[in-house]
Amino acid sequence: QVQLVESGGGLVQPGGSLRLSCAASGFRLDNYAIGWFRQAPGKEREGVSCISGRNGFTYYADSVKGRFTISRDNAKNTGYLQMNSLKPEDTAVYYCATQRRCIVTTSLLAVGIDNWGQGTQVTVSS
């Protein structure tokens, strides 16, 4: 069964950290770019970060640059999003997705998505 499963979300205070994981099963993740998207209540989905399958390209939205770090461990068939210095405005459901490549214009686009994860809630609040 082909699927992506996110984990690592939760409630954290402002300034705290979380690491999200995106575990793939049923296919080889190293053939794909991994994108992280988020959606807060009442807001449009936002492309947060992306890492290419093989050439090391990474992208970060301006809103998370310098605070979030995307990575992957192809041996474990898993992608990660390390989130530091979290802010209340980072509160959202976070989704990972696979794409053939990171598609970026003025932002990361959710096009050509092969697989979506189920989402994990991140809440930043004191």
C-alpha cells in the first residue's frame, strides 16, 4: 500500500521546537521531491519547504526561512521538517507530499502531487 504518514506534531510554546517526520511506505521516496505544506483555519494552503530527490535543492518560504530545516534520509525512506523558534502564526495542519520535483514560482506550488500524507496538527501557544 502506497502511503505517507506524518508524525511529530503537537502543542508547543512560542520559541519551542518540533520535528515532523514523513514516512513513506510502498514506494521509494528517493525518486521524489518531498514538499511540506500547511493550512491554518480560514487561510489558504501555503507551501512551506521542499527538498529535491537527488540534487540537494531546497526551498523555504520567507515566513520560515532561518527557522525551519528540511532534510531526508533515503535509507529510512523518511523526510523531516525541523521547526525551531516557533511562532503562533506557525499554527496549522502540516502535510507532506511527494512530487517529481519542487515546483517553485513565487512560492512552492502544490502541483504534480503524487501522494499526500494525512496531516499533523502543530499548535504554537502559551
